[in-house]
Amino acid sequence: MENASSLVTQAVREADHDRYLTTLYAPPGKRAPLMALYAFNAEIAGVRDRIREALPGEVRLQWWRDMLAAPYPGEETGQPVADALRATIKDYSLPLPAFENYLEARIFDLYDDPMPSRTDLEGYCGETACTLIQLASVVLDPDKASGFSELAGHAGCAQAMTGLLLLLPLHRARGQCYIPADLLRAVGTSPQDFIKGENAETAKRAVAAMVALAREHLSAFEKNAASLPETLRPAYLPLAMASAWLRRMEGRESAVLDGGISLSHLRRHWLLWRHAMRGWR
């Protein structure tokens, strides 16, 4: 079990280093279950990177559905992340429908269909990043977690949209477009033209609009973030760098399109420490 826990921690450290760092601010007894949640997220988010066609990806997601639906307690799967996640779900009575909805939303990643609308994007963020925050909150403080679902919604949207902007060059190279089609129409372009990079000016306007949308959710979160209990803070720490990322993106749309936006590791550590100690004040 100790070796399996080490493998789960290593998976998070390598695939999602920022979330790995946030777990270090959680109480020691809560770190392993948080690692299980974040390793699961990293595993599913990385499925597209490991496939050439969508069908094998769907098969992989179905394996996770079947594994989660198996009786508890049951035999170990032999997959360290899966076994750690099953134990976490059992120990903290985490709701299985949340994981099922998460996996359903992640099917979108396997295909090149454009994101239809802002509502669809917010729904995607809600079932993925927002759900992860809420599940981590239940692990940290189940008595208080349910009272902050709206705050988690805005936090998850801001974090996920910022992440999508950072991954924009990769997604365009793959032929994917997470910027909503209705937003693209509003700035005078389409998902197909945006992916092809046919018009630099409209592409920059699209990025600016996406940054503004992420900023809108971040502002809605920050408006009420002071009410967040200290016990839940580690679940929200992945959002700590969003404001800094978005400030660097504003007015630098070409750099966003080219993948030229960065934050130093020292800056990231400092932002995590500040928000872990003081919250969002």
C-alpha cells in the first residue's frame, strides 16, 4: 500500500505539479485522498494525449466507469490510481454520480467538435474542475463543503478557462477549439477559421473575449471568497495562480496564441503560500 501511495503521489507530481503543491498545504491525513482525486483527474485529462483515435479513449473512460461501479469493497484492480480512488470514495462517502458526470464530460476531449456555446463551456467546467473542487472540499471538511457549491462553480470555471487558454496552442494544433462558437461569432470568426489561424486580428479578439470570460468568473469568486473557511482553502488553492495568469494574458493575445505566457516556479510557490496563509483577501 505504501508503494501504491507513492506511485499515486508521483503521478500527480509529474502530471499536475501545481495541484501536487497544493496538497502540501492540506492536513497530513488528508493528503493521500486528495492525491487520489488529483491523480484520477490527471489520468483522465491525459487520455487524449495517449490515443490516436477517439474509440480507444472511450473504451478507457468506460473502464473507469465499470471500475467505479464495482461493489465496495472488492478486489483491487491492480491500477494504483484506481485503487486509491476507490478507497477514497469509500472512506469519505463521495458521490458516484459526480464521477460519472465527470467522465461523461471528458468525452468531449476525445473529439474535435467545437464547443457550441458559453453555456456548454460552463457546463463542461462545472462537471470537471468545479466537481474536483467540491470533491476535495468534502474530503477536507464534509460539514462545510456543501455550503460553498456556488463559490466552487465560479472557482472551477475561472481555473479551467485559464488552463484552456494556456493549452490553446496545443488544442489548435490538434484541431480542437474550446472557445465557444457563439463567442467566436461575436468577434467575427468561426471555430474552423480560428483553428486554422486565418485571421490574426479576429483570433486575438477571441482570446481577449475568453480572458474576459475567465476574469468574470474569477471576479464572482473573489467577491465572496473571504467567506471561505480555512479548512476548505486547500481545495481552492489550484485557483491561486489564475489572477496572475490572466493579468499576463491581457493585452498579450498573440503570446497566448503562441504559448508565450509563463509564470516562474518561484512566483507560483509564493502565490500558493500567500493564498494558503491568508486566503483571498
